[in-house]
Amino acid sequence: MHLIVSDIHGSEEGMLLVRQAIEHFHPEGIISAGDQCPDPLYSAFYSSLIAVRGNCDRFYEYYDIPFPPLSREIKLYGKRIVITHGHEAVPDDFDLQKGDIFISGHTHVPSLYEEDGVVFCNPGSPSRPRSSSGPTAAALSDEGLFLFSLLDFSTLKAIRFSF
């Protein structure tokens, strides 16, 4: 399972919630859709992410942390996954096909839906949520993808994969 986060904005409170999710789920990896705005205290955490750069991620240039790309494509659980923050690149910029997963952040509003066979996920934000769901994140496994509350780990929405 991979934890998906976005828009931490260097927040100590947001990092605490992400750390609690890591302790709860024990993910094999963490995907970030940008705006980590890294605090040097967590440099080991930020350098271990599968991350993209958000519109607020200029702080990387001040620390010894690799500067992430604006977008990236990876393959996990047999799925092509496209990751971008969402402030510049949008879904139409990629040749998304049935079975692909598109992950973005930027809005701080969690969403998870499927359209024309493509799954779209925004994990929301652990530090500056802009929805009634509060602080949120998402998780990806070989079975599917789900959004959850970082306060009690309850599932807010889930999509199961059909192979």
C-alpha cells in the first residue's frame, strides 16, 4: 500500500497527522502531489517521497533535498499513475487511458472519482483543509484507492479496481 498526501505546506501539525497515518498503515511508499514546502527537520521524509513540485515548493532550493519535477509517471500495482500538483499541468496534458490513475493536489479539497475508466484522486490536505472532511489523505493498493480522514482513519470514499 502507498500513502498519498498533498499540500502539507511545511506544517508541523500536518506532519504529525501524516506520521500517525504512516504508523497506522505502514505503507511501502508515499506519494506526494506537491506543496510539501519542506521543513529541514523533516528532510529525510521529504527526500524519500515519490513527489512532484507544487506552486509553493520553492523552499527546496534552500535545503539539501532533491527538487521534484512538475509531473511524473510511475507504474504501481499494474497501473499507470500520473502525478502532478495541478497548478500548471491538467489531465488534458496527458494521454490518459482507461485503467490509468491521475493524482493531483493544489485545491486542498479531497476528491475521488472515475471518468471514462480513468480514476482521479486529490488527497486533500493534512494541514490546510478546505472542505468539511477536515484533514485528509488517500491510500493506493492493488485492490483500489480510498480517501480517508487523518483524524480517525475512517474511509470517506473508495474505488475498487476490477481487473
